[in-house]
Amino acid sequence: MTWMTSTLTISRLTKTFGGVAALSDVSLSVEPGERVALLGHNGAGKSTLMKIILGLIAPDSGQISVCGAAPGKAQARSQVAYLPENVAFHSALTGLEQITLYMRLRNADPAGAMELLDRVGLGAAARRRIGTYSKGMRQRVGLAQALIGRPGLLVLDEPTSGLDPVSRRDFYELLDALAADGAAILLSSHALTEVEARTDRLLILSGGRMVAEGTLPELRREAALPVAMHLTAHNGYEPDILAALPDAIRVNDALHLTCTQEDKLSTLARISALRDKVADLDVIPPSLEDIYSHFSRRDGQ
């Protein structure tokens, strides 16, 4: 592991509670500018891992470096931002007052509070009381406080909870900009479709163990799940296609076929030979949801 360059590096981390292992031999790293998704069912160990990174609890064994320091130390705390799933703020304060307070607590110039609220789309509501905000708006206040001081590591727990689709898109665009500026991002989420498209690498925790790690193409190769293909025949040619592709089945108005990753190219070549009889073709690789289910089930979940 690259201890000198990684923003976050964890090696062989173990944590037990009352004899029950919450984390077992977990290792991972997050580089500057990298967006990493942490996936796992409830009880997989995600919350325990985040608490250790934030310095709230200590591991039983293993090594961890957060922005070049031990978790919880002043150097690490000054560089780490955290956004919990359910944020809570003083309902009588305005968004501007709340962020101004947090900036003072972090020894940042409070004159920048309005700029932060503008960045998260709350500029127009900055002088309204937080008690009048929707859940999605409160989540944006939480994101604004997480951005104070240009953090080197953002730890985000279900950060798009309560956000509408447009706000979710805006949120990920903001994350993209932060990563481009060098911030390391560790994001826990159950919204698999989102993280499939908007993160660089995926970590899957199951039963306290890291059961899979890599980019989506790497995990697809490792899982070796079948590829689906949907064909639409030109009028009258469906029997010819079924004869040439005996594994295909009719589903509604299309023909459905699956093959292994290794057979994908040869299957496409067979379909290409029928090009005058095929009106359309969709190739559907395994989704992140399929991959996540595969690795979690493999671990007995």
C-alpha cells in the first residue's frame, strides 16, 4: 500500500464488539482526486469503518493513516469532512447563520459562508430559518458545512438521501469538481445506480470483510456474470434467428439470449452474420446491483 501518497490508507483493520467481529482484516486506500463508493448491507461494517476513520472509536488491530496522521489527531481532523445520513441543525437559525457558526468553529473566514451556500444551491434560501427547509435542503446545509476549509478527505454517509433527481445530479457534479481539485472522497450509498455511474472504484463490505474491490469493469470480470442480449427481428425472420441461435428465447416481441463474458464476442459474431435479418440489438452487461448481489451472496449474506 502507498502510505506516502494515499489520502486514506487502511491495512488489516479489525474491530470486535462483545466478541462479535464488526470488521475483519479490512484493507483499503483512497487516493487524492479519487471517488470511492463503499457498499454493503446494514450490519456489513460500514458505520464502524467510518467511525474509525473519523477517530470516534479505535480499532483492535491494524494500521490506519488519515491525511498523513492518526485518525482523530488535530492534523487529520482539520483535513477530514463528514456528512452523516441524517443531518440535524438548529431549526431557529437561518442557513447562513448555521454555516457562519461552523466556519467560526473551524477557524475559517465566515465571510465565505454565502459562497458555500451558493455552491450547494441554497443561496436563495440562505436567510430562511432551517426549520422551514425540506429534508433535501437540510442535506445541502450538511454538504455546505462539509466543504468548509477545502477538506482533503470527504466521508459521506448516504449523502443523497432526501434529494430529488435534479439535486442528486447537482450533488455529483459538485463531487466531480471537488475530486478534480484533489479531494479524496469515500461515499457510502445504497443507491447503486448512482454510484455505478459517478464513482471511480467500488468497495463491497459483507459481514465485516472486504469481499470485492475494483472498478466496475474489473468487478464484472471477477464476478463473471452472464451478459444479456435482446434482439429484434425484421418481419418474418424470427424463425431463422431462432434456428441460428438455439439458446435464444422469445420474450414479448424480442428474442432474449445470455452468454458468458468469454463467449460475448463469438456470440456477437454469430449475430453479425444474421445482420440482414436482425432489426436491432441491445447488449446489457451485468449491473452493479447484479454484481453486488453476487459478492454478498458468495459471502453467505
